[in-house]
Amino acid sequence: MSKISFMEVIDRTFEGQYMSQEKFDLEVFVPELSKVINKYKIQYDPDIHVPNDDDLADRVFQAGLEFYQNVGTYCVDTERVVRFTEAEISAALKAAAAEVYFGEGKDRRRLVGRKPDSSLSPFCFLGAGGVSVSSDELFIKLVQAYGEIDIADSLTMPSMIQVNGRRVRPNSPLEVMAAIYSTRLMREGLTRAGRPGMPTMNAIACASSDIAKVAGSIGLRPTDGWMMGSTAELKIETPRLNEIAYVRELGGRIVAETTPLLGGYCGGPEGVAVASVAYHLHAIMILRGDCQLHAPLHIKHVCATDPRVLWALSIGAQAITRNSHNPLMISPFMAAGPMEEMCFFETAAAVTAIIASGSNLEGLITHGGTTTDLLGPLTTQFSGEVAHAVVGIDRKEADSIVGRLCEKYKGNLENAPKGKTYQQAYDVKTGKPLPESLHTYEHMKKVIADYGISV
Amino acid sequence: MGESEILVKLKQAVIGLNQEAAVAAAKEAIAAGMAPLKAIEEGLQPGVEIIGDKFDKLECFLPELIGSAKVFRAAVDVLEPEIAKLGVSKHTSGIAVIGTVKGDIHKIGKDIVVLLLKTRGFEVHDLGEDVPASEFLNAAENFNADIVGLSALLNTTMPAQQDVINLFKEQGVREKYKLMVGGAPVTQEWADEIGADAYAKTAEEGVSIALTYMSKKVTT
């Protein structure tokens, strides 16, 4: 059986079962999730952060598979449920990409699926994570700085929030202009970094409308990553399908973004773990992803470093990477902001869990990623360095490390410190870190060495 | 059965998400001659508040929060005709109009605020997502709202909160309403910059601010 076609997916968005969104959420998603959690005996253990239990990982995968088969994806605009049979899901998993090449020339990089406890170096997708910046100059400076991080395989861009001093508005000409200018500034920054062929994966982060995304794509290449998002939980909007139709024709590499919420319809950590597998299938079948970019979040703290999210992230990743060859990247959100010691502890914990669980990395979004100019290359570089440093550490050891790191910050998740803006942590003219920032970064590298992470 | 036992039953039914038990306890309250408002305020409401507090600490999750709201509603549906029969005016904490601003389709955060406001006695008009400024204005005027809640989950859609406030000012109705803003990227600084009356970091905080505002409004 061949992988189901995109045209067939579109048909099902018009012909699938008609249902209100409320019914999908409360009468399908929630009870079906609860059913498979019980059936496959999936239980969160608060003493464990990185489970080392292959049987549990495989049960989470089976639960996710059965759950997705029964639930499917809800198309918000047509109010139809798109479902697939077990055979269709199985064929799609077999046909899914096992490797993806991004970028051009000497900056071309290969993303492959890893496995738990793997000694394979991770793909590091580093950068701004779509955090907004206040000026064009800072945009270029940051792209250059991220591009100069040797271990960055691909880049995630900042987002422009103003054009000629005017705040960007969705569905307006300002948004279209911001999208076009973003990709131009991105190329300039990457050229200044000496990596003109380096792939980007969210260059038009400021664009929400179809026209702005198409406009922004003027400056993109098929070998860039084209990020396609979906809405929690297991929802798709027609504009996203429109984007997918467009990018498929361009031959672009699709990075399928998925974000289950702990505390939302998924419930607790067990639900997030199972939903992560369902999202992997959704990413392949609906979003037509060449790889999955997964970002489980705590609904209130907007972070992945809460111990319950870490457990779900870890076992969900193990379930996926043990049973699917399609590459997985995880983007962990930090509760604390840049240059805070807490942010470094959180980063070390989350990245260790991610790498030991068989995933690749996107880094790094801090303090919810929602404050303008609250970003910088040092914390990002640190995330990539940790990712490489913990390769080869097995899940058992990772669990011990992550547990000890969690103790350093978990009591502060509710009121995590905001950290420093770029202007507070770097020399805005030269882009160099201020001495205090450099000191904190070097100090924290020494601190985490005591936890068994030698950066 | 004494009133205190019935009140406990109402509370426990909400906490246990047991709609059948809540409806039965509401009927018992009527049969026992209990003031229906007392059944709501001293029986159902404390149950809802316990679930709300648990959700705030994520000791329970969104499905339980929604479930408790449904149980609350089912019991209130039994009690409301009795309130009408007694000629007592329907109890509301206030009238709120709420929506996610233009260009933004995120709904979960806004939906949680809607749920919590409803269970704290507010009459809530949920305008949905991607709501134009004019729709907020029309709804506020038509429903004689006390509070207008503006949700935005993206940096790029935050300016739409400002658009709503500007429109209210231009139309000369700004001072009639308490304009509240929220959403992940929203901060107190942003609320101050655009002239909002209040910013809430969490849904629970938003409800608390709304209740405080209404209690002050009633006393003045």
C-alpha cells in the first residue's frame, strides 16, 4: 500500500465525519485518550524524569497509534474529522522520510532520526525561535551571531514586529512587507556569518496570513525548512493546508510543528506522551512533514522544564524514535529568561533528556519566547554545546543528571525570572557579550560539569 | 435532610463531576425550601472554586474544569426557575464580553477564562476568535457589559488589543467599561502602554480582578 496522497487528505477534510469542535475535544479526544492510557497501563512516575523502560516506550507508541486511528485530526474550518485506517498509518510510517537534507553548498546538512541512548551526534537547529526583535539592525546582528555558532546546523530566525517604525499587524500590508524584509535580512545576516548556504527553518515567523507567507517565501529556498504548524489539540486550519499545497509544489522541506499542552485537553503527563505519538502521525499524514518539530508545553508556565513535561517529552520521544525512522526534533521552552542561572539549569536538564531519548534539538526559546529582544546567542550556543556533550550518556545516567538539575529550579517555575534582554547582555555595537554575561556563561559551564555534563 | 447536608452534597457533586448527583441535590434543595441563591452561592460555588484552585495549580486539568462547569450549569438550570418564581432578580456577578482579537485564532486560554467567569456567576458573551474591534464594541454596547476581555496569543496580534481600545476611545465609550487584556505575550507594561485597565497573567487572576472590580463597582 502506498502512502495516502495529500489530495486524499484534502478530500477527507470535506468528506470526513461532521462534528462540532466541542464534541471533538470533549467527547472524542478526551475519553479516547483516557481509554488508551488505561488499556496500555501508562503511568507517570514522579521520581523518574528520563524513563529507561523500552516496554513502556513501546506501549506509549501503541497507545498513540490506536488513539490517532480512533480520533484523527479535526479540520476547524470544515468541521470534519480526518481519520486514517491502521493500514494507511502503517504505510505512511514506512514511506516517511528517514533523512532530510537542508541547506546548500558547504552549509548543507543532513537530519536523520536518532534512537534512545544513541551515540549519533544530534542535529542542532539553533537560533531565535521566532522571538521578536525591535530593529532591523538587531535582526541582522543576531542572525550573524547565530550563524557563527559552529555547531548550529540550521537556524531559526527572529521575528520582525515593526516596519519603518510601524508595528506589524496581521493580515495587513505591514505583515507582507515584514515577511519579505525578514528573508532579505536573514540572507544578509547569514552572508555576514560566512554561511550563505545555511538553512533556515522559520524565516517568516512574523507572517500569519497566507499572502504574507507566500510573499516571504520570495527569499527562501526549497532546501530551507518550511515550518507548518497545527493547533492544540490535533487541529488543522485550512490556511495551513493551503501553505502545505504551496510548499509541496515548490519542493520545500516541510518541518511539521506540533505542540501538545500539559494541563489542557491532554490532561497530565501520560496524555501528553500518548498525544506526542499521535502528533507524530498527524505530522506525517496531515502536515506532510519531512520531520517533526515537537514542543510539549506546560499550559500555565509555558515551558517544557516542569518535571511532568520532561517525563512526557522523554517517554514520548522514546516511543517515537524507537518505532519510527522519521526524524524528530524537540524544541524545549525555558521558563526563565536569558543569562539567568535558572535558565542554564533548565537548558541542561531539558537538552539532556531530549538527546538521551533519541531526539534532535531546536534551541532555544526562553521565558515563553514572548518578550521582544529577550534573546541572545550565548544561551542558544549553550543548548547546542550541552546537546553534543551528552551524546552517549544513556537514559539511566541522564535520569540521574536531570533529576539533580530539576532540583535547582523546579520551585521557581511559577515565578521564573525574566532574564536579560539583548541590550542588557551584549554590546549592541559589536555584538560581543558583556563581561558579566560571559562570566555567567563560563561559570555555568563549570557548574554543569559537576553534574556530569562536560561542555 | 438539613440544609447543611444538601449544601455539602451540591459541593461534592461539583468536585466529583457528578452531574446526576448535582441535579438531584438541587431538587432536594428546592424540596427542602432552601433559598435557591443559597444553594448556588454556598453549595455549588465553593465546589467550582475548589476545582478552579486545583486547575490553577494543575492538580487537575482542562477536561475536569470543563466538567465542573457543566455540572454547575446543570444544577443551576434546576434552580433558576425557582429564583424566577420567587421574583428574585437573577444573580450575576457582572456582564463580560470576551474574545480573541483580530488575526488571532487561539482559543484555549480564552475559553478557560470564559469557563471560570461563568462559574463565578458572570454572564459571559464569548465572541470567539479572530474578532474585529467593531464586534467588541457592538457586543459591549448591546449587552451593557461591565468588562471587556481581549485575548492575544501572538506578538503580532497584540496591536489588535490596542485597536479595540482606540476604537472605544474614538466612539466616546471608553470609560463605560473595564478593558482587560491577557495572553502569553502580553505584559503589564504592554497593558499600560495601550491604556488597558487591567492585565491578568493567568485565567484565575483575570477572574479575581474581574470580581474585585465588580465588588467595587457595586459599592460605588
